[in-house]
Amino acid sequence: MSVALSDKNTTGRNAKPVAAKKLYADLSTTFALHPGTLDIKPITDIDAVRQSVKNLVVSAHHERPFHPEYGSNITAYLFEPVSVLTAVSIRDEIVRVINRFEPRVSNVAVKVYDDIDRNAYSVDISFTVTEAQVETNFSFYLDRIR
């Protein structure tokens, strides 16, 4: 017995089509291969939004073709002395760029901790994916590459 799946509701003469829930998908930046098909395995839903937010934060202005406005000014702060004031400036820049360019998230909360020993910053970002009403968070280090 086979089952056919459809994205339309056909239970009536004047029934309106019902679309499936929106699904976010993106390519992984690690380009991991699917073991069965040996094709690049996409990331979906919350992981795709999480990767998009991180890419937006670490991208510099004029780095994306045809969209020079995308990105943040984080790299300029990484060459400043590591201090609490610089951490606050980085936090404000991250919140600004997420609120401006990522419409899929809300309730953005960013914490930036200075790590003087590593000459870097630890960043914790939490937000709610508006479509799924799911709160998520992730952390990463920001440091300059010489």
C-alpha cells in the first residue's frame, strides 16, 4: 500500500489549497557530505537561521556581491584594545546588524565577554525564531587574524 502526500487539501469541492509550513534550508559552511548520496548535506530550520545570524555578524561591509550594506563593523573593533568598553560596542553592533538584516528572529539578546589572555571576545547570542516560536542560542569566539 502506498501513500501519496500532497500539499493541497482536496476534501471538498470548494476547498482552498493549504501550503506546508515554511522550512528554512541552507548549505552548511563545512560542506559536509551526506553519507548515502555523497551530495552536500543541507542544514535546515533553526540550524539554518543560526548559521545565517553568525554569517551576518562575522561578514564585513562590501563583502557580499551586490549587497554592500550587509555585514557588520566587528572587524574594526577587534583591532582595538581588549576592554569592557570595546565589548559593549561589539554587543551593540551585533544587536544592530541582527535587528536590521535578519527578519526571521526576534527577542535578540547578546552578551560579549572580554578575554584579555586570548586577546579575543566570547560572544553569546540568543534569539527566538519567529516562524517556529523556538528560542535558541549559540556561542563563538571573536579574535583577529594577523
